Amino acid sequence: MENKLDNRISSRIDLVYIALITMFFILLIVSSFMGLSQNPMNVFLIFILMLGTIIGYYAGITAAMIYSIIFIFLYASYSIFLNISRGIPVGNIVYFWMLIVPLLAVISAYNGSLIKNIQDQNRSLRKENAEFVMIDKETGLMNSHTFFNELQVFMKINERYNIEVYLMLVKMKYENEVIRILGESKYKRMVNMISKAINSMLREEDKKYILRDVNMFGIIILSNKNGGKQVKNRLKEIIKNIDSEDDFLINSVKLEVQVGLVCYNAEKISSPYEFYKMAERDLEFDV
Amino acid sequence: MLQSIYDYLLLWSLFSIWLVVLINQVLVTSGFISYLKHNNKKYREIPANDLPFVSILIPAHNEAKVIAKTLQSILELNYDDNKYEIIVINDNSSDNSAEILEKIKEENPDRFIKIINTDNISGGKGKSNALNIGLAQSKGAFIVVYDADNTPEKNALKELVYSILKDEKAGAVIGKFRCRNKDRNLLTRFINLEGIYFQWMAQAGRWQLFKLCTIPGTNFIIRRSILDKLGGWDTDAITEDTEISFRIYKMGYHIRFCPYSTSWEQEPETLSVWFRQRKRWVKGNYYVITKHFFSLFYKDTGSIRFDILYFIFIYAIFLTAAVISDFIFILSFGGFITTTVMGYSLLLWLMAYLLFVLSVLISISAEKGELKRSNVFIAIIMYFSYCKLWSIIAVVGLVSFIKDVTFNREITWYKTERF
């Protein structure tokens, strides 16, 4: 059904474009064979025609038709006036203009409405899509959209089963300097390396996220007493010892991370955002 | 250049046609401005306890086919049940309307429904008279009228009330009407487009230009104080709505156009019924012209001067011009006479035709789902078919009107047959 609808719109756009090209082709033929360029009035009318197509495209079909009726009325009245007062005969070209101006304005307006339709569709699909995507494409970790949703779930688990929930935030040290020295693409590789390390070190049931908008990794760990601290130390150790086999430039920059760790406490923390903020503050103490 | 009497006649008729086209042009364009103003406005809610008490009058004469549905839809309006009463004036009906109405009333014991049954002695003298009977028994500070075949949209009443409350100079507020049975046959499709076009041009356009509207006979609200001052509806008028509109303007009030309130009505499905209904309208317009002609020259007439002039112009000048030009065209086509102005009469004709089609399309583009291929086709053929029928009606109506005046016929119900 969806597919059918899309096909219909796109085939309509094709038709409209062919119609537009045909109309301009006719205009070209008529203007060269009927010697339109000899009369400055016709040049002015071509301008009117262009204005109509532009107004139609931007303002829609109703506006295009309003533009057309005003043009037709003024132009026909002017031609009749010339005929009566000066005896200038009403040539075929008058009828030609009276038909082609509204036609082009309306076709162009229709074209505009189809394109706007597709744009709107595209925008809403993208928005919907963004809401559905939960996994970061490059690292395979879950993204920040999922992060806050799931953080809430783990807070609830803690309240119910009394298991300790840790939130760990991992941030690359001297990040800006790294980017400046190595460039974006190497930085990206380093991020991927860290994410690999995190992935390999942690258990399957620990939740790992990449928070792209703040350049951090988020990790949610379920543990017993002080479990979080041990994980933190081990993680720092492993990342320190990472080395890239093929890139000595990366090896030359010592890869180090800052880690913030907070254990959830239902009395002090009321929302996922607060939880996150506390972990962010803890980052500052990891010097 | 101009040689014969035919040339001058043709020239004059062409000029008249040109002038009508010009006026319609201006109206359509101002309708567009009004459309831009009203488009994309959000629905406004009125606090429930500020709603005034409203009396809804439904005049009915042999309406058994449609009255139950109408009453039901009015009972279901989105308006506080305790804030409106429904008065059905079942005027001199010979069918079983009375039983149907009584049954609905019994089914809704907690609602304010009043049913007035009249016979040929206490009533039966037409819609105006029926409305006056209903008015005498109503309590509301505002009176709303629906024809017996109407299906108002849920918010129709609320929108009317809202509009009249916020505009103190509005003696009445009118809503829109649409054709409910538009897909029945070609005639109802024509009527549908005609209705949309008429409201765009005549109501929205005139409202935008002159703050001028005329009551369309259904889906309107009017202040009781005005009706009291006017002494109710004019029982001599054939089209009581145009008549009362004129009198409202003469009192210094205006009639407001509210495009948010819509009522769906049933239109004639056969040509003969359509013909009779339109003949009545045309005669009503003649009545208005003759009655109000002299008020053109009074100072206090105000903006309805436009309407009187427009009516005179359309009926007295435009129609004769159209007939003359058609006649000369046929004669010269047959070679009986020769004219020198034929050349641009074709141009004028093409102009009028293109403008008509485009104007109809403009007005239907404002209604959701109406700008479609079948309607474009109907607009294209409308000029040659439906519009020609109108000129026949104008002539027939004039003859009938003159007969009425000379033989002093009495006003009774002009009943539009239902389907």
C-alpha cells in the first residue's frame, strides 16, 4: 500500500516534469516561428509567465489560479481595448498567452505541491526513524536515546530487588588535543577501539552505551558491594594498554580515559537525568 | 469601424458582460483574501457557563422523509443540552410528520423540544409565517434557523454563537451550507460546485469587501431584539431570508460570515424540482429589487446598495445582454447580418469562460477533497450546461413574477421535494 502510494507520487512528478518541459518547448517553438521577439509586449508576457510559475511553485494551486484570473482579465481587456480603439486585430497569439500562462502556473503549482508532499513525508519518516534507531551504527553499542530509557528501568530494579546499580561514564582524556593532533578519522578509530575494549571486558548483561552528543560512553552495571570500583580500575588498566597494531601514530598518543562512577541511591536521586548528572560530576574527581 | 445598429448592440452587450466578469473577478479575489485570513485558525473553546440560551427553529411542511434525521442531528450538537431549545413548526403537514416528531420527543424527555402542529387555518402560509409562529413561542435571546433537511456539523451552533457574541454590530451570523447528496448524479454535482462557488464569491467575497452577507435560509443565528424590532419575518416575501437581510442592514447592523460553522443539506436530485426551487429564488430576487429599488437613493441604505445594484445589474442588464449577444451571434453565423466586432467577442467569450472555470476551481480548492479530476471536468462543462439553464430560469421567473404581481397571487409554502 505504502509502496503503491510512493510510486504514484513519483510517477506523477515524472509526468509533471514532462508536461513542464513540453510547455516550454511549445513556448520556444511558438516564439521562434511566430516572431514573438519582435514585439516587446511578448517579452513582458514571458516575464509574467515566469512569475506565474514561480508564484505557483511556492504559494500553491489556489494562488496560481488567482494569479491566472487576474492576468487573463487584464490581458484580454487590454487586447479588446486595443482592438476597439485602434483597430489592432486580435491575433492568435493572444489566445496562446491566455491559455499558456494559467496552464504553466497550475502545472508548476501542482509540481510544487507534490515535491512539498515528498519533503514532508521524508521529514516525518526521518523523525520516526530516529526514534526507532537504538543501536549506534559504527560501534554496535546502544545509543543515547535508549540510554535514558533503560537507566530508568535499572533504577526501578534497584528499588525492587535491592541490587546495586552503578552508572559509569567513560570519557577520553585530552579529547580536543587528540582530535587536533590526529584528526577526526583517527579519533574515530580510537573511539572504536575503546568501545571494543569496553565490550570485551564487560559481561554480556552489563549495558553499554555510546553517548555521541556528549562524547562519552555510558555503562550500567548490576553488582554486589563495591563491584563497580573493581570494574572501573580494570577498565582503566585495559584501555591504557591498548595498542593499535597498524598505526604507530595512535600508539604515540597515550590513550587514557576518565571514569565517573555513581551507585544509585533512591533517596538522593529521583530521575535518570539526575543520576547521569551525578556521574558526570564524579568524572571531575578522576584526575 | 462601427457600422450597423447590430455593432452597437453587440458592443453594449459585450461591455455589460465584461463588467459582470470584472465584478465577479473582484469578488473571487476578495474571497481569496478572506480564505487566507480564516485558513489555519485554531478552534476556540467558549467556557460552558458563558453560553447563552438559544432557540432553534425548524420550519417543516410535509418533511416526514427527512425530519427525523434532522432533529436527531440537532439534538446531538456539541452545545450544552440545557442551553438550547428546539422548536419544530410542523406547518399544515398532511403526512405523518407529527407522529415522527412526537416519538422523538418522547424518546428524549429531558430535552427542550417543542412541537407546534398547525393546520390550514392556524398556519400553512409559508416559511415566514411558520417562523413567526415559532418565534412567538421561543425563549432564547438568540434565534437559530435550520431547514428541515439539514444536518449541521457538531460544532456548527457553537461557532455561530461564538461569532455573534464577539461582534456587537452583527445582527446575524451565517454559516456555510454544503451539499450532502453531492455524489448522487450530475445535477447534484453541479449544485455542489455552485454552492461552494457562490459562498466563496458572494458570502466570503462580499464580507471581505463590504462587510456584506445575506442570510442563506439555513444555518444562521440572529438576535432576538432585531426580530422583535422588525416584527418578525415578512410574510409577503417569497425569499424571506434576502428580505430580512436587507432589513437588518437598514437598521445599521451587519451580517457576519462564519466559515467554521457548516451545515449539510439535501439538494434537488431531479431537474424539475431544481427548476421550481430556483424559480422561487429568482422571483424572490425580483421581489427584493422592486421593493427596495428606491432605497438606492436613501442615505441610510449603506452597503446593501451593492446588492440591489448587483441584482438589477444581473437581471436587467446582464441577462438581456447575454441574450442579445447570443442572438446576434446566431444571426451573423447564419449570414443574416454582418458585424464588425465579432473578432473580440470570441476573445471576450474565451475570457469569460476561462475565468469562470478558474474561479470555480479556486473556490473548490478551499474545501477539503473537492479539488479532484471529476470536479475539474464538471467545472469545464458547467458553463455550457448548468449556467445556460440559469438564464432560462431568469426569464421564466420574470414572467411568473409579473403574473404574480398582476393577479395578486397568495404566498404559500414553496415546497422543495425531498428524496
